[in-house]
Amino acid sequence: MDMALVQTMEELRRLPVPALKRKYQEVFGEETKSSHKQYLFRRIAWQLQAQMEGGLSERAVDRAVQIADDSDLRSSGPKGFWSWPQQAQKIQPRPHSGTHRDGRLPKPGTRLTRRHKGRDIVVQVLEEGFEYQSRHYGSLSAIALVATGTRWNGLLFFGLTERRRG
């Protein structure tokens, strides 16, 4: 980088916000609404560097425009995304319709046992979810995580399915 440019950057870094706003007006030919010192410094520094050493290539500009095309972005967050913690507690789970239950799961009332690192992990299958150490869990994977400290496929951990071979 050119030493004159480096010196200009250092001078810019020391300027107060009103002086940066004036410099912005001078460099870009328009007034800025921002009073954020770091933002102004970076915009001015980038523009000065682009003027002295050349800006983005046409390919880079085209790619930036392509990335900025937000037509494929979702217009709203996923369900519950904007809820606060106290609101999240009020959300009730949907009642179980009884129409879909994973066929790999044993009937409610069955006890699943797995020995891991010298201790037995015993889980009671419920109508909805599972019970482990007197606590309710929604999945066997959650229980395997709590019991071992490692993420597991719950069905695989308790021997209810086999690992697929690719």
C-alpha cells in the first residue's frame, strides 16, 4: 500500500465525527446521515483506497449484486422466533393425535436399558416421550446426550435401529 495512503488513513482515524462527516461529503459528494465514527472512517478509507489503487473488479461487483438479491430470502422468521422466554413457556404442545408413532419405538410402558461406561441407563417409554431419572424427555437423543455428555442418535444408542451402511 502506498505510504501516502497509509498516512491519510492514520490522519482520518484521529478525526472527530464532525470532521469525518465533512470528509465524507468531500469524498462521496453527498451528506451522510450516520454519526458512527468507525462506519464513517471505514467508508471514507475504502473509497480513498479504491480511488488510488482501483476499486472492485466487474466480476466482484456482479457477485455482490447477486448476493444482495434478496428474492430468495424468507419474509418472516420461523414459528416462535420472535417470542420472548416467558411467552415460549406459554406455548402448549400440540395434542398427540395418535396417528403417527415411530414404528421403531416399543410400546408405552417398555423399559429400555443401555450400559454405558459401567453404569446402566434405564428409560421408561411413555405414551408421549420418555422418562429418565424421574424427568420427562421428548426424545431418546436428548436422554443419550444428558446421560453421556455426547450427541447420539437415540434410536441407535438404545439399539432400536442399526447404522446404515453407505
